[in-house]
Amino acid sequence: MTLESLRTQIDSIDDQLLHLLNQRMEVVRQVGELKKSNKSVIYRPEREKQILDRLHELNKGLMTPAAIDAIYLEIFAVSRNLEMPERVAYLGPEGSFTHQAAESRFGAMSDYIALPTIRSVFESVETGRSRFGVVPIENNQEGVVNETIDLLFEKDLLIAAEAQIPIHFTFATQTDVLSEITHIYSKDIAFGQCSKFLRDYFEGLPAELIPVESTSKAAKMAAQQPRSAAICSNIASKLFGVPVLFDNIEDTDLNRTRFLVLAKDFENQRSGHDKTTIVARLPNTNKPGVLAQFLQEFDARSINLTKIESRPLREGATFKYWFLIEFEGHASDPGVHEILEHHGADVKWLGSYVRSLG
């Protein structure tokens, strides 16, 4: 067996793959026409999960589940754009981790718009300028993003999906010689999260750490200055064409950020692995036992609560609160449906969606 013969086999397989992908896209086109006639939603996270679960079960070869997900999520994105191109707004700038999260759900080919604030992303979806919006809601090291939580209460948007991505930093530079680097750009929090790498590799070297407003800005500056470097996301290094010298330089590989995909009118079908988010504005929260009694209703129905966040109601001079609550299950599950029906206007349903495991 020669290298040339192996390459010939690969070429033949690629030809078959291309033919099969075109067959798949033709079926997708027909699905798109049917959805348009029925005015159905194109993005169906629960259907995508069913496909991935089935492929994981069928897989007997060298492909890992992560590899299957990476390939098919991009195929799903190409398919959606063929059915009906939809604009996705996200908290910018370009090359941010939110950008990376958006691409993890909508693929590299979607129509993206980077916006400067979380509020502007909500408003873009609310006004219909974007079909979907992607915003961070929490980091497992830093905690929740209060602005996102407050806007979920304030705005009438729904959660279509969630994404959890690991926060990995790359060291991007145009030079291979560390001693030639005079400036390293990044966001201040990124310097802190990569302190061990900086200490190990730059102790005694002349490089100066320069904080900037984003890791994307850092990558852009490293692209413009040959003797500089950036600590940034992998997507930012690609976006600005700065070669990656070192990958995964963060002090811990346990850093995760969770993002929400927002939509104006959206409802997922049950997938069997769902999460539901609600806002509870309970009456008389200044009286003992009100919240406890509400939460006991979940316990009585064996519904697993995964998050409870209290936020100020900001009405009058007294201390009153509303609660963001997340739990496993779908709004159509009998136990969940009973709770939502029982509390009526005191509870605002924000969405039931496929639970992300990372």
C-alpha cells in the first residue's frame, strides 16, 4: 500500500461524500419549501439532538462523539441557510467568546451581526432585525450575568436553546521568538486567567502586558504589530489572521461559560432531555414561607431544580424580589404544566429547550 494509493482512496470517498451531501441538501430544500408553506420554524434544536443521538448510537468507527457533533452542527447550519437564511445577533465584538458560542449553534456560514451591549442584542431580536440573539448568562468561575437575567424579566423574548462552551485562550503572535515580543495585549481578566503561562514563559523577558477592552481587540492589535502578541480566543486569531503559537494556555481547563439563544416567537418540542426557565414574581415575598412553599411544589413532583436567582423588583421603597428559576423538564410535562397553570400570571415561562451538557 503506497501513499499515492491511499490518497486515491480518500479522493474516491470524498467524491461519494460530496454526492451524498448534495442529496441531503436537496431533501433539505424540499423540507424548507414545506416549512415555508406551513410557516414553520427552521431552527429545531430538539430535532438536531435526535439526529446526533442516533448517530452516536450507530457509530462503530474512529469518530468520537465530539467529532460527529462538530461535523454535523456545520451541516445543520448549511442546511438552515439553504432552507431560509436567518440573521443572528450576538454580544460583540467579532471574535468574542459569544461569537464562538453563536457559531457553535449556527455554523460559520450564518449571517451574523456583532452588537455592543447585551441590551442591544435583546432589542435586535425584539424588533425583528435579527431572528436569533446569543448572550452570556453565567460563567462557572465568575457567576451570573445580571444584565442578561434582568432583561429576561423585562423583555418578552423566549429561550430557544443554550450552549455551554469551554473558555480556552490562545497565544497568537507573528513571531516564533518569545524574546522578540515587546507587547502582549489582552483583556485584564484574561491576563489573570493565564497568569501561570505568563509567569512560566515570560519571567525575565521584556514583554509588557497591555490591557485592552476585549480579546478580539487584542488579536487585531497583534495583527498590526509584528513584535506583539495577543491572548485571545481561537476564533479571534483566525478572524484577524494571527498565527497561534500556543493553544489552551489558561490556568484551568474547568472554565465554562453558558450562553442563551434568544428568539421572539419560538417553542421547542419535547426532546426527553429538556430544561425549562421561568420567572416567578410571587405575591407577598416579604412574608415567611412564600418561596419555600412554591419550591416544595417542584419537590412534590420530583422536578429537579438547577438554578434559583433572586433579583430586586425595583418597585417602591421596600425590599421585594422576583426569581429566575430553572429546572429539568419541559413545559408540556404533566408536573411542570400543573405548576405553570396553578400560578398563572405569577409565573412567566421563558422557554423549554434541549439541556446542554457542554
